[in-house]
Amino acid sequence: MTNSDAMAIAEPLLRFDAVALGYGDRTILADIDLDAHRGQVIAMMGGSGSGKTTLLRGATGQILPQRGTITVFGQDIAKVGNDGLRALRQRMGVLFQQGALFTDLNVFENVAFPLRELTTVSEEQITERVLEKLNAVGLRAAAHLKISEISGGMARRVALARAIVLEPELILYDEPFAGLDPISLGIIAQLIRGLTDRLQCTSVLITHDVAESFSIADRVYVVGQGRLLAQGEPKELSASTNPYVKQFLNGEPDGPIAFHYPDSPAFENWLRQKGIEP
Amino acid sequence: MSVLFRTISGLGGMVRGTIYHLGAFTRLLAAILRRSGIAVSRPGLVSQQVHFIGNYSLLIIAVSGLFVGFVLGLQGYYTLNRYGSEEALGLLVALSLTRELGPVVTALLFAGRAGTSLTAEIGLMKAGEQLAAMEVMAVDPIRRVLVPRFWGGVIAMPVLAAVFSMVGVIGGWVVGVLLIGIDSGAFWSQMQAGVDVINDVLNGVIKSVIFGIAVTLIALYEGWNAKPTPDGVSRATTRTVVSGALAVLGLDFLLTALMFSN
């Protein structure tokens, strides 16, 4: 191995450097630092509405950082331009929260879509690779079904097969465990781990499933209250005395993270209009 | 004072909004045309849409054409009969259909049948994050989704208009010749002598192509810009019918003035 090879491996596939993300003038998350290396499974955890999906949108270039830099495959995502972004995206796989399957195509064609659109492989190879990926998520025999004929959990598994069919170098999973039964959940978690080890790719999971993500992740980042609350290996975080981390991991109702959505002047005005004094 | 101010600013807002939409509409057309190479490199995508848009509109177009033909036959006969020239019924029916009713009524039905389904489909694809997913996969959704649908609509529309006119002529013949008893030879020979291929038929085809471009583009634009909610998609679908119908009628006036004035 030459020095440059070693550098290439050492360089993170995805890096957030003091990043602030948001929509318009509103900042959702600030001061985010993150490094994701080859062969690693990274779990981004946080409660509902903590901005996890916003992080994923930043990593795919759907939104640009308000401050700081996001580097994907060594390139600043804000500076690559449209063609550069397209080239970067060809090396990524993304599992969307709702699956985002194409409703006009059947299960097989959904998984075949990236192969047909982005590669020139033959029809036999497409069939072989798609059936192999569908087999990995346990849905080989569902290849012929329409999207309207499969359940929500099955749809997520199809979406997973589609995200990995090109065997990308960086795979981003938005809530891969949501809506899965316990059997599928364990299998999918192992699939993500196995794929990461075999392809030496990087997997970034956005999730709030503590047990499953801790069992497969190399590194865990906890976000909340508009910033990064903690990071470390699962073992370190389990032993953490940080009150935020403890409350989140143990699912305690009381602690620094409020269950109730905070009051706002707009809400109080609305209440007054209803004739209720806040 | 404030009422005056509000009125003026409201008017200004309307003008700005209209200019904005016209600009966005033209940009979408330009974006579609720039990416139209896929229609040539993957003709299967376009033929699928011609099938979807055209074939499923065929029944409503044919049935409407038949009834419009029946009515033209009846009304035409009553009017022509006053002047003793009922043999010209074939000519009247054919000219009305090829010049005006074929392209216009087909485009109106097309906006209601195919336009709405295009808008709803694209709006729902947007609501289901399908378009965002495509973009993140490095697949351009304008090229992959809009271009085949655009060319599908533009190809299907003149064919549907031709079917409408053809069935309409048969409808006129059924009423005029079979029911009223006009001489069949006179019906067809007057039509053959009086209908000009370039002036009447070709102009009708040009009209239907332009209507096809307008209606399909409006449907795609509305779907593409729909709010990704059930309410947003339903509003966009309604706007497709309203804007599509108004655009067809407005364009028809302009085109008729250009084509048939001396």
C-alpha cells in the first residue's frame, strides 16, 4: 500500500465541519462535526423533530449548509456545481423515510431503476442483480408485485434493496428500522452491517431505535436541541453520565429533553383567540 | 387611502404573479426541450406514455366525436335545408370538424381526461418524495418523468383529434344520409371537392399539435409546481382543467385569425 492509498482510506467519505443547516432564515442544527470513514456504520440518533432528516438532506446536497462545510468523497458539496453533485450522488445510495418507491413501476422495476438509468449493464445482469438484492431483503418472490400490493414494511425493504443495488460507497438510511417487525428488523440490521463490511462502504443510519443501532454501529452521534449533544462508540455512550444521553438512551420521561413541544407567542395568541388564557 | 393602496398593490401583485408564472412556464418548456434527447434514445418511454395518454382517452374522444357529428348533421341539415342546399351537409360537417371542432373539442376533453391524470400523477410523485428520490439517485426527474410525458401528449393529441374528426364525419353521415335521407353520393363528393388538404386538414393538424403542446405543458407545470399535499394536488388538478381550457380557446381564436383570414 502506498502512502496515497493510505491517505485515501484514512480520509473520511463524509465529513461535516462546523456545519449549520436549516431552511430559509431558520437554523435547525448548528455546530455539527462528523466524520464517517470507510467500513464504518454511523448512527445519527435523536428524538422526533431533532433535525436528523435535515442532516441527511445536507449530506445529499438537497440543502446547502448555512455555515461550515460538508465534504463528500473529499469534495465540498457546496462548490461542486450541478454536474459535480450528480457525479457524487452516483456514488451514494439513499433510503428515504417513506421509501419513495415509484408507484408506476412494480417491485422489480423499482430496484432495477438505478441500474437502468445509470449503468449500461445487460438485461440478464439487471435481472440477476435485482433478484439477488431482493433476496437479501427477503422479497425475491415479491418481484412481480405492484407497489400498491405490498405492505409498508415490505415497501421499506424494497426501498432498501433499491438503495444498495448499485453497491454504493456511501449509503444513507433515513429510519431504516421504522415499521419493521422484530424479525425483519434484526435481519435488516445485520444486512446493513454485513454490506458495510463486505463492500467497505460507509453507512450512515438516521434512527431512534437505540437497541438495534447500538448493536451494529461503530460510532453514534446524538443530536437534539439544535446541536450535537454527544458522540462516541456505543459502549462509551451507554456508560455516559451526560443527562441528555442517559435520558435519550433509557427513554426516561423526565430529564433535560422535554417531551412537550415548547410554547410560543404564536400558540399563546391562538389560545387567546379560542378564549383560553395561557 | 389604505383601500386605494391595497387595490394598487393587489393589482401589482397579480401582474407580478402572472409574469412570474409565464416565466416559470417558459423555463419549464425550455428545460423539457433541452432534455428531449431521451425521447430519441429511449423511444420506449415515449410510446408507453402515448399508450397511457392516448389509448385511455380514445373511448371518450370517439364517443364525443360521434355525438358531435350527430348534432352537426342535424343542425347543419336544418340550416342548409332553408336554402335548398342540403347536399352540402358533408362539406359542412367535414369543414367544421377538421378546422375547429376536431382540434378544439379534443383538446378540451384531453385537458379533462389526460391533463388531469398527468397533473395528479406528477403531484403525487412529488408528495411521495419520488421526484426527490430520483434527484438524489442522480437521475434528472425532468428528463426521466416530464420529457416522455410531454412528447407522449404532443404525439397523442393530433392523433386523437384525427380520430374525433373521422368519427364525427361518420356521425354526420349517419344522421344526414341514413336518417334524413340525403343522397350519399352528394354527401361524399361535396366533401371531397370542398375540403382542402393544406388549408383545412393541415391547419387543423397544426392547431391540434399546438393545443397538445399547450395542454400537456400546463398539466406538467401544474403537477410539477403542486404543493405536495392532498389539497395542493387537488387544486393543481383543477387549475389544469381551467387553464388548459382557457388556453385552448384563446389559442384557437389566435390561430383561426392567422390561418383563415385573407
